Amino acid sequence: MTQPRPARIRRVLPLALLLPTAALISAGPAAASEGGGSGDPHPSAKPTVVLVHGAWADASGWNEVTESLQAKGYPVVATANPLRSLTGDSAYLAARLKTIKGPIVLVGHSYGGAVITNAATGNPNVKSLVYIAAFAPDRGEATLQLAAKYPGSRLTDDPAAPIPTALDAVPLGGGPTDVDLYVKPDKFGDVFLSDRLDASRANVLAASQRPATAVTGAEKSGTPAWKTIPSWYLVATDDRTIGTENLRFMAERAGSTTVEVDAPHAVMETNPGDITDLILQAAHDTRPGLARTGTSPQTLALAGTALLALTGGTALVLGSRRSRA
């Protein structure tokens, strides 16, 4: 049985010890692109948090998260996701992002993760990506393809079926693949909520779900933003829509700072506090002057040099104290 992967924890050193490290990092080529630079006209401003819902949900699913973030002074945009096609939805979000000034923390749930993966590419204001039980596709991958990589998704019990068996297809009149897809009402509580909510609430959510077209699950993704933008990832350990092992695979591949939460796919309904906490971690990392963590050779070299500098500084202090004694 696969054991949950522990979250990556960033340790914070006292400011006096960080000064040599900051000097080394600021002198390196990565400082301007990763740290927010001295040219930021609003260095103390909080980033705008943009929340993107997925299929079979809408922006109201973020209500508790939005309220918590706003209470802490963060500007929030819970945007509508058209759910028409990955290309179109990503272009729609990319245009919306261009209207937002200053740093952005971009958050996606479920299919919304595929949308942010494409929409953020090339936008220098997007400083952090946060995936909430979400797709994080690589170039050329489709979301339904990723949901079938490892067992765990209950969208279908027949991999050969053209439409996943847990879904109802409503024709739109443009051909056999021009359909809206809904989760069947009798499957919604199991697939989307892992039977974690009472029946009355599950029935309300099933009745108000927003459909996605078949194209959204079949269209191949473009250049992924997670290859150049730091990412955070919440893995729901009882995810029956994408599948928990598929979430873990994508989080590890993206090099995301990852937390695991005992929750269903619709984690906003059961664990909004955990989502808020992870978004705040990502938001704190967008402050100007902070370099992105990572495991590139350049980062490791800087870390090693900084460690030597810190060790040397500590030895000098201890030696001075001993001589005084």
C-alpha cells in the first residue's frame, strides 16, 4: 500500500543568518526572474488570489475559501470557467489574468488545474500555482487520459466506453461528440463527494452542477506552466474522480510542495481550511526578494555556498566568544 508522501517543509532562518545567502542569491542570474525584483512598484502588496473551478462545479464552491482569504486582506477573484474546451477555457482565463495588476497566486481545482497549467504560461505576474485535487498535465496529455493512468477514478467502469459510464451525455446538436457531460445524479455522491456529505447536500450539488463538453476531457494540453512557476499541490486521499494515485503522480512530477488531506475530490466542501492554508503558503512565497526553492544544479550550488558561508560565520562567532572567555 502506498504511504502518503510527507509535505515539504521550508525552514526559516534568522535574518542575520540569511543576509549572506540573500547576497549570494541576488548576485545570481535567477534572482530577477524568481524573486520579484526591486522594480516591483508595490513590494508590500498582497498578491491577488485567482480561484478556478473545474467541471461539475461553479465559482460558488470557493465561497468559504474566498471569505477566509478576504478576511486576511487578500484580493480574490473566483472566476467563471466556461468548460467548453481546454484551449478556449485557457485563453479565456489568460485574458482575465492580463487585467490583474501585480503578483498572482493562481489556484485550480480538478479540470481547473489543466486550465491554469495552460493559461499561466508566459504570464510573468503569476508567481505561484496551487493545484487542489487537480489535473497538472504535461504537454500532449489529456485529462481523461491522466485519470486512467492509475486505478482510483470511478468515472468509468468500462475503459473502452466513448463516454465515461458515470456521466450522462446531453447532445448539443453539433454531432456525436458535441455533447455536455454531467455526473449522473445517482453517482454524484460517490464519485464527486466520496459519500462524505449528507444526501440532501449531495443532491443539491448534483442538481446545480455545471457540465463540461466532451472536448474538455479529450483535448491535449499545451506547454505546462508548472515547469517554470513554483507549484503547491493538495492531494485528496479519497479522490474518486481523478484518483488519488493519479494526483500523487502529477504532484511529484511537477515538483510541487505537497500536502495530503483525508478528503474527497470536492475538497472545498469538506476541508476549506486546508485549502486556505496551502494558498497562504504559496502567497507568502511571492513576496519580493524570496528566491524559489528547487533542486536545479544552480540552486544546489547556491545552497551549498550559502551553507558554507553560514557555517563559517557561525564558527567565527563561536571562536570570538571562546577568545573573550
